[in-house]
Amino acid sequence: LHAIVLARRLGLFSALPAPSQLLPDPDLSEIYRPIFRRFAESFLARPWYPPRIVWRTLHSMHRMAGGRARIPRWMEPA
């Protein structure tokens, strides 16, 4: 993961094992962590049922920060 972060910060996108949007982004997850934590704390403090769009937004934020679990073989560099 450290090599991926270094390659991303230096702009060496050809060194990444897949397109950069499919890889985990530790910098973005550091930014999103307080948002997820605050949402979870508010949900536990007073249970409520947010609209579906809120769940979709949180899911897409999590997917963007976490990347994919498995990268298809056709996306790997030769």
C-alpha cells in the first residue's frame, strides 16, 4: 500500500497496478473517516432512518476511499 501511495503522490500512474480510481486511497479515507464516525455517532445517539440517497452517498464515498477488493486481470499492466 505504501508503494501505491508513493506512486500516486509522485504522479507515476503507469506504476500503479490498475487505474487509480480502483485502488484504495489512504489520503481520502483519512478525510472521510471523521464524516463516517460522526454519522455513526449521531445514528447511535438518536436512531433515525435517513432517506435512501444518504445511504447511497455514504456507500459511494466508502467505495471511492476503499477501492475495489479485487482488480480484474484485464486491468493489470502487462
